[in-house]
Amino acid sequence: MTSLIARLAAGSDARVFAIAGAGSRAAVQDLRLADGVELVDSPRAADVLLVAGALDPRHHDAVRRVHDALPHPRASVRWAGSRDVLVPGAAHVALGTDPSSAIRAAHQALMHGTMPTEPPLLPDEDPAPWRGVGPYGQGGSGMTGGTPYGRPMAELAPDRDGLRLDLLPTRLGPFSSLLPHGLELDLRVSGDILVGVEVAATGLAASATSASLFIRALTEPVSIAELEIGRARDHLRWTADALRLQGLRALSLRALRLGLHAAPGDHRAVERLAADIARTGIYRWSLPAADGARTELLAGARLGPSTRASGVGEDERQADPAYRSLGFAPLLGAGGGAAAAWRLRLAEAVRSLELAGRGGDTRSAVTGAVESPRGRLALGDAPSGRALGLLPTLIEGMEWGDAMATIAALDIDLDELGAVTAGTSAEAAA
């Protein structure tokens, strides 16, 4: 019976929790389309840990904690340009090479028992002293407080309804499936309401693969067809992640397949995808309603689709004579909110593919700023940086699901932010 179960398990998909370091965001996302590999949202559900891209040394302990959260038997694959020993014994695959075969091989070896499970990387000790502390031995004062096993207990605090309720301090990130990897939030949660939000840390390691097409357009003319195809693909990739967060897996994979190879002739396929998304009812039931104060904040932040969804026509392409020669005009939404931003992104993907089809050999002008898929981008000024500045105000007071949908709608790209910051530092040094 044990042998039969092992054979059945070896024939199943490898369940992988992936850590996306710098320069690996799109590559990790594409693994959702790989045969025999299933990316899962929690290390507790995985048997293989994939550590991809360049990692900030500040996150090494977080990687080790994620590793030790995988149940036995477990194995690791390092997908990067360097052969570091962050996870001893991990199989190494060069970034740019398909890691699927190494992942499947590790999974099958684990299930057949021909590969030993990986031992813990961290010592088996409490992250914080708590045993015997306090009148009940739980590490705090009274019946609250303390951090038994490193997990903070709730404290009593005033609620917005005038009551004194449990308030749970929670850190989310840096490798949560709900956030861009590299982002850490310190939250105070009352029930399912976020009553306090602080950005604890942001950033990924520097990577040569982090610089995008839009960053290149800051300093040199780039084909408008290339820029608009890149914009459409980026919008579709964002849509795939947003749909996955909402549990619409089939539509998410469909959006990702479109985003992988979208070309000017695919605008009808994007329109059909948009219509099918609308038919799910997600705009009515699963996204936070438009809020006047939050919409006003987004309207002034030049955050691309999130700003234009509120009816504000901020778009750097209007300042480019090459775009004006093609008759470009920005698309605008009405009312703001996550639903309006979703609709606008899909409409912009269609418009971008149409624009790419008639762009020909036209190249962009260098004006000092470009319109990236996330908004106005200039050296030292990335839309993701502005979005992070607004984030605590935007999600404080929201229910958990609405807050996560709002964060997703901002499309925070720490690779882009890091590349723009690095470019400014290099320019200053020169």
C-alpha cells in the first residue's frame, strides 16, 4: 500500500511555493502555465520551495523561515544566476533556464523516497522569550499581550464603534502571496478590519534584469509598437494576478496566456476576456466600492489606470509628439474605485494593441518622463514609490478582502522602483 501511494504521489503535480526575488517576477508568474507544476499560495501546502532571482541579504532569514514552514518531505530549487548557499543542498538552475524539470525531479524523488527530506535551516528555539512570563505564563500582562512561539497575542484597544475589542498586531510579508514580494506591512487588525497600517520595509536586491522597457525609454527613443505591446502584456499579467487573488483560476490562466504573447492582432481576444470577466459579477460583489476620499488621493498621484479611472486625464504620452502623430488620446473611467481601474486596464490593453498595430517604425521622444503601465515614471520618481506613500491611508479602515484588492489594484512593482532609484544614484555619482 505504501508503495502504491508513493507511485500515485510521484505522478501528481509538484506543489511549489515560489519566492520571487529581483528580476524574477514575470518568470515565476509564467510557471503557472508549466506542466506538472502547481504554484501554491502557502508554504504549508508545498513540497518544493523555489527561490528565484536576486535576494536582499536582509531577507535571508525570512527565506529560511519559509523553508522551515514546508512540511516533510521537502526539497528546494535555487533559480538564480549565482550559486549561493542560502539553502544548502538545493538544486541550482540558471535564471533564464526552465526550472520545471528540476522541480518535477525533486518532487518525484521525494515521493519515491530516493531523496532525503531537507532538515530545518533555523534552530528549534522560541523567537522571543515568553515561557512563564506574566500571571498566566503566556508571556504578557493579564490575559493579553506577549509573543508565545513568536506570534503576538491580541491586546485590548478602543474600536471605532466605541467598544474595547481585541486588536491583533500582524506582520505581512516579505514573501506573502497577497503582496509584492519584498514588501512588508505592519498591521493592526480588529476582527477583519485594518485599524492600523505601516509600511515596515520595501525593496528587492539590485538586479541587472530589473530595468524594464519603459525605463529604457527614459533615455533613448524606443519603438512605440514595442512600448504598447509591452504595456498590453503588463496589463494582462496584472489581470492574471488580480483574478488569481479573487479565486478565478481559469480566467487567470487565460489572461496569463494572452499576456505571454499578446500581439496587435489579439485585441479581439482581450475584448472577449474582458466581457467574460464582467459576466462573473466580480465588479459588483468582490471589489471595494468607490470611496470619494480615496479616489481623490489616487486622482492626484499620477498612478496611471488608477488615476484615469477617476476621470483625470493624466498620461505622459500626451506630451510625446510621436504619440500625438498617431492620434493618441487617453482613455478615462468614471467614478474611480477598483472596479473602474480593472475595466480601464483591460480597455487600455485593447487600445495599446491597436496602437501598436499602426505604430509602424515610429519611435518615442525622450521627454524626461514616460507613461509606464503603472503611471508617470521618471528617474528618481516611480509610480510604485508614490503608491507606497499612499498605501497606509488607502487601506486603513478597510475590511481585509477589500484591502488586499486595493493593494493589488495599485500594481506595486519593487523591481521598477529599485531600478529607477539605482539609476538616480548612478547619475548623481557620475
